[in-house]
Amino acid sequence: MNPAVTAQAWQAIVLTLQLATLSSLLLLLIATPLAWWLSQTRSGWRTPIGALVTLPLVLPPTVLGFYILVLLGPHGWIGQWTQAVGWGVLSFSFTGLLIGSIIFSLPFAVQPIQYAFEAIGRRPMEVAATLRARPLDAFFSVALPLAKPGILTATVLCFAHTVGEFGVVLMIGGNIPGKTRVVSTQIYGHVEAMEYAQAHWLAAAMLAFSFAVLVALSRLKKRSDRVLP
């Protein structure tokens, strides 16, 4: 192992992978029903809710991070509630990073799944209904399997996007070693201290890892496309 890769660097890598994994899992749980609703509803709320979901794509990460920080802080309404129930303040904590990552990556989860549901059309669900399948059963047995490529795409995008986060995590979590210091802020700290060798090895390691993950998931997506009808 190169001596430039320090114990703090490994801490940052582990924390980043934990954050990306948890964010991706929670985003799939949140985004899947939301994407289904957006793809199927004719409600007048579809447009404003869709715009709200897409908002992180157009907002600067520092702006989004600032408002999340205010909400989670001691004077924000979420921060006041978490203090009232004994959870303390979530800003500058791993939980705060997780909340910020979920909000920041939400469109990367919702949009691919929504497009996959829309591409299915209404015909498969209508056929399932004629076979007396309940809506919930039809969703899990018909819609979800057919939307598998979109779900895999959402997983790749969410994981990669969380690994590459900088502005939001810096605003919400700061750069606390072993607690909120992720790879992006660790590299920033090395560069700020003019420790280019450490920054190089850490950046190169994450580049290689991210590339390997993307290639593996891309092959998995192609395999699922071949088995789907």
C-alpha cells in the first residue's frame, strides 16, 4: 500500500461507501412508489410535485445544502423537532449527510424509474386486471419486473452521484474526520494543504473503483434486458 494512503483516507473511503449504499437503498424505497404515482396519475399535483423532485438538478449544490443545513440546525423546524424528541441536532452528523444525499440524489432515482414505468404503458396492467390480479399484486408481479432496467439505472446513478457529492456534504456535514469526512472533502482537504500526492492516490483509487462499479452494473443491466420479455 502506498504510504500516501493514510488511515484517514481509508476512513473517508469506508464512510463514502456506507453513505452511498444507504442512500441508494433508501432512495429506491422512496423513489419507486413516487415514480409509479408520477407515471400513472392525472392529478393536478403531478406537475408541481414533479418540479419539486427535479429541483436539485437545477439548484447549485451549495444553495440546496444551505437550506437543508438551516432546516436541520437548532433553529430549523426539523432541528427543533429532533431536539424535542431527544435526537439532538442532525447537522454535522452522518444522519444529516444521509438526509442531504437522499434529497440531492432524488431526481436521479425517480426519473429513470418513472420513464421505465411510462415505457411499460397501461396494457400489461390492464391484462393483469382482467386476470383478477389486485393492483398491488399486479404492481409487484408485472410493473416492477418490467421496470427492472430503469431501477438498475437509478441504482447506478444514485450510487455514483453520492460518491461524487461535494457541495451538499460540505455544507451539511463539514469535514469532521471519522464522522462526516467523505472522499470528496478528504481530497479537497489534501489539495487545500497542497498534499498533492495524497490527493492523487485517493482520487485515482476512487476513480478506479467507480469505473469498476459502473462497468459491473452496466453488464448486469444488459443481462436483465436480455431476459426481460
